[in-house]
Amino acid sequence: MKIYNNLNLNQKHCSGVIAIGNFDGLHLGHQKVINEAKKKAKINKLPFGLMTFEPVPVMFFNKKIKNHRINSLKQKKTQLKKLKLDFLIIVKFNKKFSSLTAEEFIRKIIYKKTKCKFLYISKNFKFGNKRQGNIKTLKKFQKTYSYKNIITKPYKKDNRTISSTFIRKKIKSGKIHEVNKLLNRNWSVEGKVIKGQKRGRKIGFPTCNLKLGSYVIPKLGVYAVKVKANNFSRNGIANIGYRPTFKGQSLLLETNIFGINKNLYNKVISVSFKKFIRPEKKFKNFNYLKKQIKIDIKQAKK
């Protein structure tokens, strides 16, 4: 998969099939769009690629939104490689780009830069200045700018349309089992291990600590997890919260990795959430906390 951080495509990737969207989470709905576009490309013997935006537009327009993403850009790239795209276009979503009108977006980018023949989008996708671009706009200009616009029907499960917004709500409510089914993989966060207060080590449960960055914040509490790094993959238990027993002030993801007891500071790890065990709780003292952690670990290992 060729990755473009600009719109200067190689000739072999022009005049193809392109799916456009934010694709945050790359859930089953996104996978449906991508698979349909891939089939069209294969039938017509055309290159197939995807166009996405960084940062996520809603975070660009509203600076107050800090915790929103289901996956990071790095994770998105990794997941898309598995779907075997020919190319990925990452458009920098800045003031200049956001000021484009819908027709300018179609003429300058779709027509002149990508020269794409088939354009795939989900039903709810919007684009252009003040988000006035929609399905009608794309249909209106498809003959003028020589492309065929294809709107994919939304993916539904139990009569509910599956969207990134829907999945974020599930993550926030701790329904990780449902989230993982809708993603077709375990939801995970990646980050660099930072130094903590070493309280876990003192009570016999050392942890690797991560900041959540721009990830959506899951329901605070304890989860069964799997931790991956370059040289290992192990199960573990994680607490996401403010550590009320210790009067913590900042949100932290603390993970105890089963069978690993070594310094991982500054190492990048991936923590995949398998199941929710219990909400965050304040304990009277270390001993009560230690007893509960032992119970939590038994639950995590089931």
C-alpha cells in the first residue's frame, strides 16, 4: 500500500476507484464500503485507494473536543494495510482545505488530482465549506467532472445503523464486548509507557502507564486486556481512571501484564480491551485494594 501525504499521485494510482471518509475505527460499516469499492476496482481492473483526513475534521472545527478518536492514524494505517489497498491518501485538514466549497473539492481534488472514475462514500458523509456538500452535490457534478458516485447503504445490526458515533457511545459505556464485535477486532489504544508513582510495584502489581491522548475515554474501571509490544504479547489487567484511592488528579491507563516484570519505560505498547470487569472504586487503604486486585485478576483470567 502506497501512502500519500499529499495529492500528488503516481500515474498508476490515478483514474481509479476511491473511497472517501474519516474512517475512524474502521468498523464493519467502513469495511462494507471498502469491500464494495474493492470489488468495483477488481471488476474494472482499476487501482483502488482510500482518502481520509487528518486531523479528524470535528476536532479541527471544535478545539474543545480532546478525546474523540477510536483509532490513531498509525493504527488506521496498519489496519488498512491488512485490507490490501493499492494506495492511501492522507489529506491535511487545515484552514485552507476546510474553506473549499463542495464544487471546489470535487473539481480541484477529485477531478484534477485523483481523476477518479468511481467515488464511494457512506450515506452520511459531508464535505466542503460549512459542510454543505452532500450526496446531492456529488450526484449533481458527476457528469461534469467525469466520475460515477456510488453511495453505499449503511451497515445495520439489530436494526441499528453502525457508525463511529454509535461505537464511541458503546466504548464510553464500557460495552467492550459489543464494540469488539462491531470492529471485528479488539479495540485498542497505543502509546509510550510513562513513569508513574510506582505504587503498583510496592503492593506487588507493577503497571505500565499510558496517557490516553486523543482517544475516546472508555468507562472508568477495570478491564481484562491483551498487551502487545515488539517482542511479546501477553494478557493482563488494566485500570482506566483517576486512582481515587491515591487521590489522583490525572486520567491514566495502568496495566499489569501477566508474566512480565521488566522496565518498559518509553517503549510503545498496544493495550487491547477484552472485557469490562468492574467500575473504578475508592478503597480504604492499600490492603483492601490489594485484595480486590487479586479478585480482578481471577476474573480477567477466566
